[in-house]
Amino acid sequence: MERKHSLSLCMIVKNEADCLARCIESLQSIPDEMIIVDTGSTDNTVEVAKKYGAIIKTYEWNNNFAQARNYALSFASKEWILVLDADEYLRPEDYNLFVSLLNAEGIDSYYIKTLNFTEPNNPASCMINLNHRLFKNHKGFHYVGAIHEQLISDEKVISKTTDLGFYHTGYLKEVVKSKNKPKRNSQILQLILDEDPNNSFHQFNLANEMFQLEKYEEAIELYNQAYEHTTVGQGYLPKLIVFRINALVANHQEKKALLAANEGIRLYPTFTHLMFVKGTIEEKLGLITKAITSYETCLTMGRPDAQLEFSKASETLWPHLKLATLYDYYGDSEKAIFHYNKYLELNPSHYQILYAVASCLRRMGLNEEQMSQQLSKYLPATTLNNKILLIDLLIKQGLFAQAQVYLNQIDLSETNSQILYLRGKNQFYLSNDEQCCEWFNKYVQYDSFEAVAPYFYLLYLLTNNEQYSPRQLQYPKYYGNLKSYLDEKGEYTLSQDEISIIFRLIEECLIIHQENLSSDLASLLEVHLDKALTLKLAQLYCKYHHNKWAKTVIENYILNGGGLDDDMINILSCIRINEVTE
């Protein structure tokens, strides 16, 4: 698309060599000039900027973002100005939209969307902010405020909100930590508040920094002060409501958080993200029916007005996932599958969800062939990676014969370590010991013995065959004493590594229906069963539908003086659900 009007890109930077090129290249030469003001870089930021033909200016940093921004603006000579930070970049699909905005007549400025990543490389995680960043030159536009600076104009101007989006990586945890932004920002904000203690906007911003520093009580106090003096007409109020709730939850004040969420929804009935947050709090408080209602409401509310856009994922993606997991947990497999499918339509690359889908299908009573057919619809066996994932899914559902069908489709000469591992594992579950060992021995030519050690050790315990013993094989050292513990039944103290491997061996025994050995291994844990290990063992038994064993573990813990808390009650609830659905 041809441009009618010229553009100046204005930036202030410091030590942004790692991301500056990405920012500039994303614009695909839309800017006619680039004004880059360096505030004291010690890396090669300036060299990177020069490479792209930028006009370089230096500015002695004085803890005032507005003054630095205005200094950059003073050099802009083109019709339009775009203000960016180096850790922002244009959403690839928005190139034509950007050009069309520059061509529009009768508009003086635009509010654009900053899409803040909260998880690396996951657009679904992005938190949306509206920022006043694209505006006409020579219209009196300038910045005010030492930090979290705001763009204003001395003239009467016409502004418009647009869907133009720029990704921002500056809120990723590792970035925030590496640059120590919360400490820097909080110092500037505190100085401002010392002079203007009742400024609710800066109270809000300082609260955000306290939250980042995990000083939740201080954050809550500041959020409360800001909330008291902020009106509905102030654009940051929706964010303030959500962030205040997040701080309350982080400080374990869920009941107060729920009251705040309900109050926020009364102010903003179409605030989809807030409805989602309300659901998460209800779920945390055990109000499951209410949580389900809140998540389902999100799906009917859809996209709110631009001011209330917070995260696109809370409109559809996250509610579907939440509903799927809740229905899954409470045994309504059909509803769970429905919402898992909706989630996968929106996020088809999230293959891990298929393990939950497979469990639901299994619970619905499908036979092995039907299970295989259903799972292959999600993962057509057209690529090696799909076959590997499909085989792993089938194995984890105990569908070993069907898994072998797909394994047989893969060339026997294939040396991919994942495939060798799956071949050996499946043969173990099919009780073909010799073939199991043959494949695992091939596997260890390419990868660590530690991954296959549990299977060799179980063969040793089940057969007493010396070829599988620690004397013959190079097990990790924490395997060494386990058999003597089982044989001698004397006093012993287990290391954390030994406890971990015992749990792993118990689970494998449950899979292959070696209940006696499973019980013997579990008996080794008795003297170590604190609350955490009791829960872990009960959950493991519950997972493989050994409900009586799970009950017994919890009952013994309570009889020995352990308390019946929410975690224990949740396990007992899971047991009851299993009993009903079986």
C-alpha cells in the first residue's frame, strides 16, 4: 500500500542492543527518519542504530522520561510521529493497517495497542494496553510526567482508537529482573509522591512496582489509596481494579479479592477479563458452580470496548481451558471434551492438552481401537513428530497394543532416541522383557541410562536376574540400597533421591498391575509420610483408581495426628468422583 504522508520514528534508548534491530526491522522501512536519543548506553546500542541510518542524539539522563521524550520529538521533521521503545515491535500482520492510518484524513492522533508478553513467545498471554503513540507533528503534542509519561496537546485535536498492535517484551520476568526496572521506577515515583502525595495515578504506578518487588502489603495499601480517589472516567481505573485484586490474591486475601471483583463488575458490566478473574477467585475458594458460571459468562460477553480490553485470551481461550479442566476433574467428560476441543481450535499447538483429552476419552468408555481413532484425528500420523506424540499418548493411556501398531509403522533402523525409548517402554508394558532390554540398550547409545534405569531395576526386582542388578549395570547411586531395604525390612533413612525413585517405581508397578511389589515399595515410605508425601501417594493411587488404598493412606495419616485440611478433602473428593464414574 502506497503512503501519502511521511513518518518520524522517535525513541529513547539505553543498552538496548539486543532488541533494537528487531524493533526497527519490524517497521519494514515505513519511517522516513529515525530519531534515536541515547541516554547513556554502555553496550553497542548506538552502533546498531547507526547501522539502520538513524539520527543519533545524546541526552544526559535526569530521571525524567517526559523531558527525554520531548527532546527526541524536537528533532522530528516529518508529518507524523511514532513513539516506540526498543523492546517493542510491530505485529507482522498489521503492516497494511499501519500504512492506512498514515493515509487517513481528519485524524490527529491514534491510540494503539501495546501487547505485553507475560510468557515468552506466547501471544495468547499478552496483556493489552492502549497507548497514545502515533500523532501528527506540529499539533502541540508533548509529554508530561517524569515517569509513565502522558502525551497531551495544547491544541484541540481529534484522536481515535485503533487495533494497530505492537508487541512488548519488557514485562517478561527475566527482562524485568535483569534491568531492575521496579527498583528504578519506584525510586522516581516515590520522589514524585513526596511532592504530590495524593496523586492517585502515581500511587497506582508505585503500587505496580511494589507488586513486581513482591511487597504485596505495601502494594495493596497504595492500590487502596489510588482506588479511593480514582473516578470511572479515568482510563487507568480498569487496570487498577484488576491489579488491586491480583495483589489481594497474592497476599492470600481471596475473600476481599472476590468482593473487589464483584464491585468492579458493577462498575464495568462488560469487563470480560474481570469476569474471568472473578471465576479464578471463586475456583480458588472452592465455589466451583459459581466459577463455572463466571467462565461461561466470559464466553457470552465477548470482546469489550477498547478501554476494557485486557487480554484477548480471557474472552475465549482461558475460559474454555478452565471449563474443560473443571468438568474433567468432576467427571463430566463430554463437557470437558467439548471445551478441550474449543481450546484446541484456538491454540492447536498446545499438544500437552491432548493428554487430558485422552484421559477423558478413556473415561467415556471407548475401547482401544476407538481411542486410537479419536486421538489420531487430533494427530494425523503423517509426520514422525505426530507419530511420536500419538504413541506416547496411547502408552500413557495403557493402550499398548495400539501404540505398537504405530511403532511398527516406523522404520526399525530409525535411531531417534525418543523412538528407541518408546519402543523399549512399550515392550516393557507388554511384558516382552528381552525386546525391552534390546531397545533400551540401543537407546543408551544415544542418551543417558538414567531415563531407562527404572525399567531395568523393576526387571531386577521382579525376576532377581543378576544381569539387571546394580553390580552389572551403572545405576545412579540412589538405587543401590533399595533392594536391601525391601529384603531386610530394617531401620533406614531415605534420601530425597531415594524417595523420588520409589514413587516412580510404585507408579510403574501400578501400570503393569504388580500390586504386591507396589505395596512393598510403598511400605518403605511409611516412616517418611508427612503431609506432602501422603498427598502425593494418595494422588498416585487415585490416578490409577486404587481408591481403597488412597483412602487408607489418608485415614492412617489422620489417625497418626495429621489434620484434615482442604488438600486432603480434595483428594477424598477425587476418590468419590472415581467411585461414581467407575
